[in-house]
Amino acid sequence: MKFRLFSVVLALLIAGCGDSKPKRHYDAKALLHSKCESCHNLDMPPKTYPDEKAPPMMAVTFHVRDFMKVDNPSEKRRKFIEFVVDYALNPSEEKSFCDKKSLEDYGLMPSQKGEVTPEELEAIAGYMYDHYDPEKFMKLMQEQARLAALPAWQRVTEQKNCLGCHGLKEDKIAPAFARIAKRYGEAGKEALMKSIRNGSRGKWEGFKLAMPPFKDLDDDDLSAVAAWILEQGR
Ligand code: HEC
Ligand code: HEC
């Protein structure tokens, strides 16, 4: 077993060597954030603000991808990168795919010459093309719609993987929800909400692990999930 694992690792290493290009490796995502986020919102789906300085990057990417003319679809990624590298260094009204109204609203993008190198831009543009992908976006929206349609307790337990540590009736690496319900009873809902938000340690004998805090859950979600845990005691 050990030997097999070793050969797999070795094979990967050798393959890795054969592939390696003399080109420098860039962390394209980090570059996009450090070089472009001051003006473009980078979220997918994007957030828009009333006083935003530039269109969200997802909109930019979809837009350029749609409007750019290419004879051969396999050229699309390369052409997209070429366009973005050139545009970020030498923007102009003629090159822009933005409609006139948006150009007036936002103003022309200032050249990023001196802020970012052509090689960095190449990496950023490749990442933009792959990350802001229409199919990926559709899947993301479907997943969000699916989660939004679930009862709150189910969405929370799924997103936070509560059942990765807790069993319903049986202890796993954390006490079973049924046992927690029995100890606290209906009157304990507030206490449970507090523990879920802030985490917990040392309250349950025999469990060495600490319960991590879930600070990003709002009161409605906490209340729903605590009520659901208490139902497991019945
Ligand atoms: C100082 C603000 C600012 C920064 C920083 C900035 N942009 Fe822009 N960008 C804009 C504005 C404003 C527009 C919309 C007007 C236009 O198209 O020129 C825009 C538009 C674009 C477009 C769309 C052009 C088109 O034809 O629709 C691309 C591509 C683009 N930016 C890429 C980048 C990349 C990549 C970076 C980071 C390296 C970046 N921008 C950083 C302000 C900025
Ligand atoms: C990484 C493992 C882990 C995950 C994930 C986890 N828990 Fe826990 N949980 C624990 C452990 C361990 C304890 C026991 C802590 C202690 O002894 O105080 C615990 C305790 C609890 C308690 C009882 C706290 C108390 O005050 O007695 C509740 C309620 C609880 N978890 C709910 C949840 C919910 C809801 C989720 C998902 C949002 C969750 N847990 C996710 C490990 C986990």
C-alpha cells in the first residue's frame, strides 16, 4: 500500500517536471484581486453599488466574451486574453465594447500601465475567462435557488456540515443531537443558539474536540436550527 502510494506520487512528480515551462507562475486570482478590485466588483453573482467606479468583472467578462468576434471558437480564450491585456494598458472609446451610456456614466477606464505588467495581465485575463464562465454561473444560481428553497435548518446543517460531527441519535465525534435536546429541553433554545454562534468546549464529557463557532449565522437561522435540534429529543 505504502509502495503504491509512493509510485503514484513519483509518477505525478515526473509528469509535473515534464510539463513545467520556464514561464513564471502567477497566482492569477490574487493578482485580479490586488490589481482590479479597487474599481471592479469581483463577486459572482456580482454586487452592484449606486456609486460603483466600474462595471462588475463578471459583467465585463460576459460582455467582452459575447461581443468579441472570432471566426474559430477555439480561438476565443486566446483572443479574449489579448483583448483584456491590450485594453487594460491602452483603453480607448473605440476599443471598448461598452455602450455609450455606460462609458459616459463610468468614464473611460484609466490605463493600468505601471500598475500591472503584461504578463500579470495575461494571467489575470485567463483567470477571468475561466472563472466567470456562463455555465459555472448557471450552476451556481441553480445551487443558490435550491438552497434558498430548503427549510432553514436543512440549509444550515447542509452548508455547515453539522452532521459531519454530530449524529442524530448516536454520538459521533460530537454528542448526538438527541442527547443535546434531552439535556436542554425546550427552555434551552437560547443557550443552544448561543453555543452554535460562539462555539463550545468542555460541556460534554468524553469529547475532546471543541465545537467551532458559526458567527455568520443570523438569529433566524440560529433559531430554526436550535428548534430542529430540540425536536430530535422526542
Ligand atoms: C481605476 C479604476 C479601474 C481599475 C483599477 C480597473 N478598471 Fe477596468 N474598467 C474601469 C472602468 C471605469 C471601466 C468601464 C469603462 C470602459 O470600458 O473603459 C472598465 C472596463 C474594463 C473592461 C471592459 C472593456 C469593454 O470593452 O467593455 C475590461 C476588460 C477591464 N476594465 C479590465 C480591467 C482589469 C483586468 C483590471 C485590473 C488589472 C482593471 N480593469 C482595473 C475602471 C477600472
Ligand atoms: C467540527 C465538528 C463539529 C461541527 C462541524 C459542529 N459541531 Fe456542534 N459540537 C461539536 C462538539 C465537539 C461539541 C461538544 C462541545 C462541548 O463539549 O462543549 C458540540 C456541541 C454542540 C452543541 C451543544 C452545545 C452546548 O452548549 O451544550 C450544539 C447545540 C451543537 N454542537 C450544534 C451544532 C450545529 C447546529 C452545527 C452546525 C451549524 C454544529 N454543531 C457543527 C462539534 C461540532
